[in-house]
Amino acid sequence: MIKFQISWLQEWIMFNNMEYIIKQLTMLGFEVEHIEYTNTISNSNIINNIYIGQINNFTLYKQNTNLYKLNINIRQNDHITILSNDFTNYKKNMYVIFATKQSFLYKTLSKLSQYSFLQYSDGLLCAKKHLWKYNAIYPKKKYDIILPQKEYILKKEYLHQFIKFQNSILHVTIPYNRYDCNNIMGLARELSSCSQNIFLRKKKYFINKKNNLNIHTLSSRNVLKPYNLKITEYLHQYNYCIIYHVNLHQRIPTWMEERLRIAEIPISMTYPLMNISNYILLELGYPVNFYDADYIIGNINITSNIKEQTIISNNNQEINIKKKLITINDQKKILSVAGLCQNINTIPKKNTKNIFVENIFLTQTYMKILSDNDMLHDHIITPYVKGLDPHIQKKVFIRTIELIKSIYGGHNHWLYFIKLNQKNISKKTITVYFHRINVLLGFNLSRNIILNIIRKLYSKILECNDSFCLVEIPSWRYDIMNFEDIVEDIIRIYGYDKIPIKTDNIKARHHIQNHQITNCKYLYNTININKIKSILIYKGYYEVINYSLVNIKTQLKFFPNIKNIKICNPISQDMSVMRNSLFYGLIKNIMFNQHRQQTSLRFFEYGLCFDLQNNINLQNISQKYYLSGIINGNYYDEHWKVNNRKMDFYDLKGDIECILQCDNINNIIHYKKTNTIHILHPQQSAWIYLNNICIGYMGVIHPQININLQIKNQTIFFELFCHKINILYKHNVNYISKFPMHQREISFLIKKDIIYDDIISILKKINIKEVININVFDVYEGRNIPINYKNITLSIKIQSKICTLQEDEINYILQKYIQSLKDKYQIILRDH
């Protein structure tokens, strides 16, 4: 995140409307997390009756030792007595700013309880928190009294620095891959590309012809001793300069101090040049290093470390320098490790008179070496890791030198620029095909619009014709790797809000039994997901949303036979492949809640899963919506009157049937046993069929997974493929018969391997209209039952809509069923 005053952004780009800028930042993909509106007070109110005075003497206030009593000289022979609760190190003849009793600040603050002592004081010592409406920006600090600098003493214009239009502060979150925008210049550059109403200003210190700087370009052999071709693969340019007779006791300007404070960067009093380094990084996004020149012995050499050594870094940590790391040395010692840390003894302090300024460009190849050595542990090296713009290195260096000289004085002889390897900054080129852009976006953008956006973003088009253009990628855009990244940039600048809401109907294959073609609108109507969610929530489930990226090791463990869809640049190892199931997140939800002593758990998730057909490319990756649920633990919450039990396979089976028959009870649901699903128990898992289409699976989680993950109790899981669900929405209004219903039972022996669904389907094919329901009444195996057989008892309900059935008519129906089962499965009828 970057925090800055919007007036700082106005120094780089021209705009009048803050709301417009906030909208543009959002459309560019940046998140404006917070807008901190500062309370501005008009000059006429705040400046009146505020003066600069000189302390004659000061003592502790007798009535309250927590206060100071100061005698302040306003002008000759004119004194004022002021009480203060700020324990600043007051000194005689010190200049301070104060407000009299007639001032707006005094009248406002004296009404507050913490400033009740002001009724005994002739005025108020002004602090920054007062001038900015009671600490709107700053944290509470003891030493916050404004102490004027010498050049502003007795000049009323000094006050205007604190009360001029201090506009709002923006808190902007920068995407992980856009480090080039993590500074004011980068943010302004990006904003200038999105609108014709904003343009990038050329900063005066980048083009100032009055600098009169002596610039000298040297050969790489001047600093590479011994000359090492390997080093030139890691470095592009090394800049340095010595500034003599600086006065580091000077305070940094107020405007710089405030910008650092707003960005929550601490002000260093021990190492003054660290403030300059932080400011350059915040403004231009480029690191600059400073050394005490008097501590350097002889010439500066850049070498590859031959043996392992240790130095104390600027963070007071002992750093072990491994072999092959690039070090900056003098004749006797290591001054710093390139891009990593600096020897603490070389850092300039307040008493330093001569400073050595260094600016270095390291390639990402070298940063990979640091990563392989597990040395990327400091935020200081972040700019090097993300990638720097080599083309502004010289400008950044000149800006740094001018800033130091304007604040701390001093003079320099030469600015040395040493180019080590021109190949390191070769720019990428990508071919952009206009028709492919429209295919990816799903709507048509004209060629002129695409070319205008590309010119704004990338400036240089090397080649162009009716079908494609060859684009040169700017040196600061390390995130642009392929054609798809350019398309993403084009739609960002074009505006997400301009994407057409209605698009052409897209033909899609609807996975029903006859594979007929239908349009997408019909597909969405095949499942009422909101209704299904409501049913599950009513049944005690909680909806969860998990990441769609998972750990590749976890995926291979649970689904060893699937093809992985790997991410090129994963955030972490735990988010390196795209999920093929919702199981990963749901099982983590069970573990998380069990560790927090939850005993009754029901979760469901509706989200996208990804499948790879053949080789990895965009055409072979499909994304489909899945609905999954998981249950574990007690069926009921704890209650003194209810005897609890554990949830099982049939509890989840009932929930599935409830959601699939929510719109039509005539939807035919049946199950087929399976032992091929790796995550499920081989004897307690099944495929789910709806209207003769396999739409998912369910079962008990494999016991080995429960043991490995230390999950208590039996866990049951289901997953439905929403794109295959074809629910019959037609509701039939049935006539209710007024004649009596008859119930009969058939008990018979049948082979063990014949499942219930097959028996029911045979009987339904007979299609006897008087039979209104067939259900399994009992299944029994064991004593008095032959080996490899089981006993099934069917309950059959029979009712006519036109008359009362006679016994012989009922028996005829039963005999028809029995004969059909004998012919098909050779059942043995049992006597009751």
C-alpha cells in the first residue's frame, strides 16, 4: 500500500477533480482503500493572532508540575506568559510559534478538557497537530511543538506551509505484480495513460539545464577488478559520486518530513541520509545507497565473493556472505553486498563530512541467485526483486545529488556513470493480433481504439498493418509477459464499465441424454442454485468460499490420476495449481472447525473447478460450476432432551435427494456403487444419477485420509456437476382418488449382487397404472438365508381412480410383478 497527499500527485499530473482520479485508479485495477479527508481551516481564521516569539526563560509551573511556564518575548519589552504540557527540550532564546487568546486555535482548544490549563495561560504554543485540526494526520507524540528554521524567523509566510490547502490523503493498494506503480512517479505515469484529460509533466530536476553537473562515463574495467564477465551478466550500470563538506546536522525540509510521515516511514535522526533514500524510493521507486567517504580506503571495486565472510548489516544483523555474491569493496574490506545489505560502519552519521553516493542496477537473474541462497529476507531488496527501470537510473541519480546539495550543502566534482552490459536492458517485443483480442474479450473493439490504447500504454509500435502490430514493451513493465497480458491492459484502459452487458447468444453443448444443442440461457435455467442454497442452509449447512488454487502435492495425494493445471507465477506453493474439485477447501473447513471444538459440522460450496482435456493451452482448459457438501459429527446440536447420534451416509443421501427433487418429485434419482473414487471409502461410495445422467458422486471419506488429517468421526462428502444437472421443472397436477388404497408386501430371495435400483426399474417398466408406489420394506442377510443371497421385502401401494379393487385384481398385479422378477433374476418367493 502507498499513502500520499493528493497535492503531491498534482505535481506530476494535472487534474482538478479528486473524485475523477479515484475513479480512474479503480478502473486501472488499483484499490483505493481509504480517503482521509483533512479538515482545512481558512487562512483568515487560523493566521490571525499567531506569531513567532523567542523564549526568555522557562520553569516548571508551581501549581502543576506537569506543565511548563514560559516567558516569551514578542517584540522589544513586550512579553507573554504561556503554559505548555509538551515536554520539548526548551532552551533560552529558542524561537517558537504561539497563538494569543484572541486566536481561533486558542478559543477552540480551551473548550476541551485536556486543555483546561489554558484558562491560566496568555496563549497557546502551536503544534503541528493543532494546525491540522487536532492531530488529523499525526500520531500523538510528546515533542510536536513547531520550531521555526532560521530563514523563516519573524517571517509570517512560514505559517502558510502548514495551513495552505492540505488536501486529502489517499490509501491505495497496488497489485502484487505492479511494483512499478508503488511510487508517485509510476502512479502518475499509469494515470496519464488512461485519459486524455491528464498528462504526465516533465519534472524540472529531470531536464534542468542549470545543474552544471560534471558527468563522466567510464569503462566497466574501472570498477571490475579483476575483470569478471560473469558480473556483467548481473549488472547494467553502476553510478557513483562523492559529495564533499556536507552538513548532516541540517533538518530535512518540512514538506519532505510530512510526506514520509504520511507514508508511515519513520524519520531517522541518527542516519539523516536514510530519509533521503526513503524519499527517493517513495517518489521514484529506485534505491540509492550512501557511504561515509572517509571510511573508504583506496578505490572502489566490484567483485564476486571468493570465500564465505560475515559483516554486520545496517539492521545490526550478522550476515553470512556466501560465494559468488557480488560485493562492493575498497582495498581492505567489504562495504556492501549488492542489492542485499550494507556494512553498518560505512553508513553516514550526523558528523559525516564527505559522502559517497551509489546507484546500482541489478538484473533479476542475480536476484534469483539470492533467492536460491535463501537471502531474500529484507524489504530493502524488494525493488531489485520486482525489477527496476534501467532507463531512469541516471535521472534518479542526478535527482538524488541535487536533493542532497539543496538540503545539506556541499559540492561534487564528477558524476560517474559506468555501463557494464548493454544487453541487460534489451526490450521485449510482442505481436498483437487484432482479431484475437476480440475473440478473448467477447465483443468487438475497433482497430483504431486498440492502437490508441497501445500508444498510450507502450509508446512505441515497431510495425503495424491491418491484422497485427508489433509492440515494444516499456522497460518498467516486468509484468507484461505475453499477448494475454496486453489484452488485459487494453481492457483496463478501455474501461470495464464500457463492456457490453448483452452479448451474442453462444451455442453450448448441454449434457443431457441425447446431447442436443441449446443456448446458454437454457443451461442457466436447468438448476436453481439460489433455491438449492436456501434448502441446504435451512437444513443446517453453512456456505463457504475457498480459494480456487491449491497445493500441487495435496492435489496429487487426493487425485493422483488427474492432469495438473499449474500456475506460471504462483503466489506460494500452497496456491500453485488450479483445483479440480471443491474437496480441498471443504476438508480444510472441517479440520479448522474441529480444532476449535465444534462437534456438528455441515458445509457446502458452489464454485468453479477446472479440468484439462489434453495438452495445456487455453482451448483445452474448461471451467465448470460444481456444488459440493460435507458433513461430520453430531446430527443435532447439544440439547438436554434430545438423544444425539452421529451423521452417516444416509443423512447426506437424504439431503441430496431433497435438493434434486425440490422442483419436481418426478425427477428420477438413483445410485450406482463404485470403488474408483480415490478420496472415498471403496465400500461406501456411489455415483449419483439424475434422469439417467451421471451428475456427481458421494460417499464416506476414505479412513486413511481421516487418520492422516487427524479428523474425528466419519466424514461424508458429495460433489455435483452443475453443468450436467437437468431438472424437470414440469409440475403435474394429479387427481386424488376417492377409492381405498391397498398395501401388499412381497418377500423373496435374490442374489446379493443385484441392487435395489435394478429391481425397481424392472417393475416400473411393466407400467401398471393402479400401482402408485413401490418401496423397499426390508433387506436381510444372515441366518436361514442361503450363501450369496439376501432377502428383500417390497411394499407395494395399489389404488384405482375409477373403482374399488377386488382381491383377485390385486393378486393379478402382484403375480405379474413376481413373474417378471422370476424371469429376470430367478427370485425365490418366501412364505410369511
